[in-house]
Amino acid sequence: MRHDPVMREVDQLLSHLWLNTIWQNISEICHSEDFLCGHCGQWIEAFLGDRSQSVLVDGVRSKEEAVVSGVPQGTVLGPLLFLLYINDMPEHVHTGTRCRLFADDTLLYRVIDTIADQVQFQQDLKNLEQWAVTWGMVFNPSKCYIMSVGKGRTHKPHFYELCGVVLNSVAKERYLGVILSQDMTWNPHISYITSKANQKLGFIKRNLKGSHRS
């Protein structure tokens, strides 16, 4: 048995959020789960709409242009709106494929027992490509990786594509601060942590060299 997970990142997440589709997603949640109502919904709509921007260079200001995508930067509500925006992504993959979301990081994985599983996994990637097109999002293939996890090799590795680009295959990759490896051991992560600790220890020793013990 083998797992083929794909680590991926949505490119420039907050700047690609189209305001009309943000509001469409929020409205669907509102109707289905009574998440928003009345003045609260109007407040969020006002927060997103009626914004413009211009550029000031050497005292000369450009013409103002309407902002049709993105959310105000540095706000608490912005990341929350992004999570609402991508919340339906797992619904677009096969029931045997798992999609885990954390901010702009996405982990997609599936148990690979047969060639049919490989074909289905590739189809899941295609489905997410279409999802991204529908919602005006962009996946960055250069920041997406494929890693085959498992001790056995019952079939040949498969090359997966995303947005027409063959994904790089890696033996280990960092995910949410933890280094995952093909053999699912902690050795790469422990080596990374000890290396960072030794670097900091060396920095302290160099800067405290010659200092009085008192």
C-alpha cells in the first residue's frame, strides 16, 4: 500500500479573491447554515465593496481605479473570508481522496493500490484545476510537490500534472512545521531540529566568548 500526497500552495491568496465570488460563497453559507443575517451580511458587503486605489510617486498621484479583487490587508476578517472562499475545495475530489486545508496550504492524498487509483488521483488534480478557474484562483505548480509514502513498492511511480506542469517528486517535504519523509520516520525532522539548535548554540558561544562568568 502506498500513499501519494500532494503538497500545494495557492498563489497570492488574498489578492486573487474576486469580490463577487466571495460574496456568493458567503451568501450560500448564509442560506444553508444561517451563518450570516441582516446587518452582519450588509456590514461584510460594505467591508469588501466600494474601494479604490492609486499610486503616489514624487508627489504625483495616479488616477484612482476600482478594486475588484482582494481583501483589505492586515485585517482579521481577511483570512477568515479566504477560508470561507476555499471551504468547498474538498467537495471536488473523489470520496477516496482526502483534502486537508490549513490557510493557503493544501494537502491532497490517496491510498494507491492500483493503476486506477493513480488515474483517479490525477483526475482529482484536474477537478481542482477547474475549481480554481471557476473561482478565479491560481495554483502555483512550482510550489507543489508529490511524495510517495510507504515502505513497499508494488507498482511503478506515477507522474502527476497540475496546470500542465509535471509535479516534482521529493523524498521529504516540510508541512506545517514538520518534515515528512517517504518512509514516515522522524529522522529528517530530528536532524533539522538538532541542526537549527546547534546553529543557535554556536551563535551564543561565539558572542559570549571571553565574557565574565559573573
